[in-house]
Amino acid sequence: MWWWTFVALAGAPSGLEAVLAEEQARAWQVLAARPEPPHYLALAVRDTTSLHLAASMGVVSRTQRAVTRDLDVDLRVGTPELDSRHALRGFSALASERERDTAAPQGEGWALRRALWREIDAEYRMGAERIVMLRASQQVRNAEEDPAPDFQPGTPRIARLDVPDRPLDEAAWSATLVALSERLDASASVVSSEASLVRERSVTIFVDSEGSRVVTGGTRIRLALAAEGIAADGDPVEVQRLIDVHDPGHLPSTEVLAGWATAVVDDLVALRAAPRGEPYSGPVLLRGRAAGVFVHEVLGHRVEGHRQKDDEEGKTFRDAVGDRILPSWLDIYDDPTVAQAAGADLNGHYAYDDEGMPAQRATLVDDGVFRGFLMGRSPIRDVPDSNGHARRSPGNAPTPRMGNTFVVAAAGSPDPALRQQLLAEVRAQQLPYGYVVDEIDGGFTQTGRITPNAFNVRVSSLWRVYADGRPDERVRGIDLVGTPFVAFGSVIAAGDQPEVFNGVCGAESGWVPVSAVAPSLLFRKLEFQLKERGEDRPPLLPKPGVDGAVDAEEAR
């Protein structure tokens, strides 16, 4: 499923594709004669070759190679109007999904065909039972808020895309990681550290009962430097620097990486010495990467199409189509077809989603007005069609998810001007300081009706900026919290240089790679709450083989 620009290939299907097509047709013929027939069946096999290299304290700590195959079966019993993928309500909702073991045999022989046979049979049994429960539930419960069908039938999609193999020099990179790990471990402040490199190449073959045949995939490489320590008050402190690329040739040079390692250690030392922040409400400037993660967390899951059909969801933006939720000079869209932006490879790039649909640009906010949702093949009221955003990790049903999220400002300001606007807001609100957030590690958001419909964004690097001109002060131990409409209603300015955040995002359909591209954003008012704190003191024994000691304050 992964995230590169590909070249379509002509010619006959591969042997593996033929096996999937034959087993799909055989199962379809038999199950169509059952009292509860399926209306749709899709099979997907993902082959992944991975290499994981890691070094710690100047020695190789991991050299791991793996070849894996995952099998997913998506089978819908019933009709497109009501099928077995419909959400169960009431007591019936206690019926859990069966556990799926996605591991499948290598090769194209009987072992694979029997794995397909077992999985299709198990999926059909579960679907046939669920559709009976669903029909009964529909008879005794109130009508649902969204009466849209469960599935939108389509036409066959045929695409066999080239998935180039981009190997890397394992020996050279192992030596580089060892050298970087020595640099990371050289400080007395570092309790543990690691330099790692992971390369994964995946090829997915997808076939379905509509006649679709899609072969797609790509290579993903992540290089990460991480160091951990413990502050005097017991707080764990972690700093990391990482890069995601599609090609080994896009990785930084050894000289650049050495500078990164030094910066990671310097940041860790500074962060350990920084004071804890406090609960706060006031002006906040989010730098570009942090702004991208913030928009992803606040908006992302709330615009997933399937949530607009679930009556247990808060449906924050369901009836906001056509309403202004951001300033008129801001646009937000999600476009998985883009492979690179702002000089970086994008994690969320893919050509076809996990329902075999071509990826498309989805407009979410246009001139500040909310316009639409991320869609798979399950329609919602007034939105019948997929825009190619159904995604999953193996073993999960695909649901709409973000890919590459772009925040675009029509007229942005350079960073010095944004800083002056931040200080002007601080003074106007008669506060001693505001905050600048450099980095956000991630976060979580609650979208249901029972729990508060709020977000918690995990801040990893931020600074107090004082109204009286004192030097900026680094702090730690606080996270951004709030609710979507209040947060978005507080945006007052944007920067003029986009930055890229690459990461992974988790939800019901598993963990998927994502990207966010955004300029800095200035908010009139955001809220911080205290982060959980640690209990353990720093190590009592000096670190072996390292000159220097912990800070005097920590030694007391």
C-alpha cells in the first residue's frame, strides 16, 4: 500500500495474483448459493521484506532481517444497503469481532490456497451470523441518524504498478550507526540511547469480486537517533531526531547525522535542567511541524467518514459542512498522491488505498469553510463516493484515515513577525509570558459522546517567551488540551514556510503512516495541562566510562 509514485505495468498477472483471483472466484461461486450470500469479497496479500539495524553504546545491538506475508479477507454478507460490516447496537454490540491471524504461507501452492480457504470460510461464518443479528436489531431499535447504505458498488480497477527495490549498504550503515551511538552515549546525562535504521519494502496484491486487480507497494526507510535521561525531579526526558525517506539516497550524510547526534544530547541536557511548566491559558505559537501534528490530532479522526454514521460518535463536523471553522485565509486538504513536499519525502503517500481505490485529494477546509470528509466505500448521507482514503494495517477492516494533510495559508508572515504578534497578544491579555512550541510527539483525541470530545497533544519541546524582554526559557512537563471549535476559532496568524511532520497514526483500523505539511500557526488562546510525572530519581551510581558528573543540583 505504500507511498511512492509508481509506473503502471502492462502484461499478464503474476502467479500470486492468479491464485488470489482463482480462490476468490471459487469461494464466490460456492457462497453465492448459501441462504445468506455475500455481496462483496476482496482478498489482499502483502509481502514485506524488512531490515532492522540498531546500535547502542558503540556496539551493534540488532541486525534483524525478515520476510513476512499478511493476508486480509474483506467479506460482506447481505446487501449494499445493509451488510455484515454495519455497526451492531445495544446488547448485540457485545458480540466481538473474531481475532484474525494475518500470517500467510509463502509461495503460490496449496499451503497458501488452504490459508485463503480457512480465512474466507471463517469470515463468511461471522458475517452470516452478524447479518441475522443486524436485521433483528433494525426491527426493535430506533432509526439511525444516517440512513446511508453500508457499501457503494463500483467498477473494476486494474492497475499493476512497479515497486522498485531500493537496497541500502548494510555494512556501511551498521558502521555509521555504531559511530552515532558512541556520540549519543558520551554524555553523563544520557541513561540510554540508540541509533537505528529500518527499511521495509512491501508489495500488496488486491483482487475483489467486482473484477479489480491492483498491485501496489513501496519502500519506507526510517533513521532515528534517540536519547533518554531522568531529571532531578524524576521526570523521564527523551529527545529524538528522525527522518523518513523513500530511497536510501535521500538519507543525510554521515557529517549531518553526527551533528544531529550532538544536538540530541545537547537538547537532552537542556531539557533535564528545564523547569516544569504549569497549567496555562493564553497565546501560543506552534512552529510548522508542531502545527501540522496539532491539526492532524484536532481535525483528523473527526473527519473520517465512517464516524459520521456511528450514533455513538460525537460527529463534531457532521453538520458543519458549509460553516466557517477557520479564518478565511486557511485551507486544509488531504492528498496521498503527493510524494514529496517542502524538501521531504512524505510518509502518507500511496497510489491506491486498502479497498483498491485510487487515492484522491480530499478538500476538508476551503477559505476557512468546512467542505467534506475522508471517505472509503461506505457512504454517508449526501456523500456516496470514496475518495481513496480507506486504510489499515494487516488484520483490521479498512476505514477512512488521513494520508498527507496539507495546511495552506494564503498570506503568511515570517517567524520574527509571528513572534512579535505573539508578544503583542501576551501584553494585550496582561500575561507575563506566552509559549512557543517547537515539537509535538503526537497525541490522542476523543470523538465519542460519553467522554469529553477533547484532544490531548503531547508536547516535547516548548519555550516561555516573556513580555518584559527576558530571555526565552525552556520548560517541560505540560501538554496542550482543548476542544476543536474553540481551538480553531483562536487561530489569528500563520507563517510563510511549510514544514513536514512524518509519523504513524493509530485507530480502529490499526497503525498507518501519515504526514502533515503546515506553516507555523499563532493562536490567541490555547490551554496547557500538567503532564504525568516520573517517580524515580536519576541513577545513583556514576555512569561507567564517562568523564563528568550529573549537575550539582541532581547530586544533592
